[in-house]
Amino acid sequence: MGCSCINSDGGFDLSIEVYDGKTLLIRDFSNWSIYDGKYEKPDVYEVMMFVPGYSTKTPFVLSLKTNDINRIKINDIMPSSQTKLWPDGIYCFKADVCDKIHTLNRGILSRSECCIMQYARTGNVEKLKLLQSLAESFKLAVVNNQIKAAMASLDILNTELSILNCNC
């Protein structure tokens, strides 16, 4: 059996979606080195996940399958957590593969997206478009490592959502 390595040119890549606010659906799209029997794609590998406000020094360690959708429930990771939804913010993911640390950030908006879905029922299309645009702007800025722009979008989104009567 060969070893497993992620290519250094944009190789570490995860797609992350929020399902029901309580579950992260994570799919690995990493560019694994596969050639000459020397390297192969692993079935499972470990990824450290830093959750905003919870794990700044000690990450949560996830065992991610490379050929499946991984379902990560908040109660499985933080059983004593008072929160019902994944916290909004920038999540950092790190994988130590072939003696190289690969890092990426993703923006997750469980609470905000819950509030936006509730607000959609009001019929105010203009305000709904603004909220959706701010949420998308935050996520895109995070993916592109424009952290200041992402935080600015998140601050504006939080201000707009604070006015609403959201019970998420």
C-alpha cells in the first residue's frame, strides 16, 4: 500500500453545506496524488475543524471519508453545547498529509440562514434579496480568503437580522 498525499496546487478542497442547521454535510474534493502505485487516495483521513468561539486552541478532529458525504452533527461534536445550531462564522479546516499542513476556511451561517428562511415567508422580496446577497457575499469572501470583507458582510448581515423577529 502506498502513501496518501494531496497535491500542493489547490489540492485540499472541501464542500460544506448546512443541513437543518444542526448537521454539516462535508464532501472531500481534494486533489489526491494518484500514480505509479506509490500514492493512492485514502478511504478516510483526519481533518481538524476549528469552530468559531469554541475550539481556538483545541480543534475537533474529524475522520472524513473521501468517497462519501460526511454528516457531522453538532451534538456529536459538542454534546454539552447549549447551542442548537452550528455557530455562524469562519470555520478553519486543517489536514496534516505527507508532512504538509493543508488549510482552508469556509463560511457557515446556520443561524442566519434559518432567520433568512423564516423571513422569506413575509413576502418582502427586496429585503430578502439583500439578506441573501449578504450571506452569499460572506461565504464567497471566506472561500477567497478575503477575511476582512467577509467579516464586514457578516457584521452588516447580523445588523439586518437583529431587526427581525427571528427565533432560530
